Amino acid sequence: MRRLAVLVALLLTAAPAAAHSLLLDASPAVNSVGAPPREIALRFNNRIEKRLSRIRLVNERGEARDLPVAVDGAADRLNAAVPGAAPGKYRVEWQVLSADGHVVSGRYSFTVK
């Protein structure tokens, strides 16, 4: 049991490397300004484990909410519905488990008019 806990801890703290999942496309786009999005859609360069991945939306006051990730769809995409985003600046924080077993994370910002 202790070995499993250590393995999980290592996976959750693993540093990203070039061979791991890379974010190729995001909607809303990085640094975009526009209408409130209905969903966050992320596309990666390889298959990800959706059930072990997450998307968090943080508003300009630092209030964060985890968004429920859809488990269906293409294996290289991560999608989550956004329930009503008021005008302001937002940060998307994502974390995925790559097909190679490494945890990779990132963040980007967008603004809602």
C-alpha cells in the first residue's frame, strides 16, 4: 500500500518533458477577448487519460472552480462545460495524465467582455 502511495505522489508531481502531452489548441484561445464561452476545449498532441485529468477555471478574484470533464469524445481532447462566466479575466488551469504515464499541467488566460 505504501508503494502505491509513493507511486501516486510521484505521478502527481512529475515535471513535464518534451515527450509528454503538449497543448496544441485551446478554446477559448490563449489571451483571447470575447463572449462568455460555453465550454473549455483543449487539444493535445497525444492521447490523455480523461478520467484522471482536470480543468479548473479561476476568475480575477482568485476564486477557483473545478469543471466536470467530459469523458467521451476524441482521445486527445479534454472538454468541460462552463456554467456562466461573467465579464472579467479568467485563467484556465489544466492537468492531464499522458498516455506515457506522466502528469503534465499548464495554464493560460482569456477575457470575457
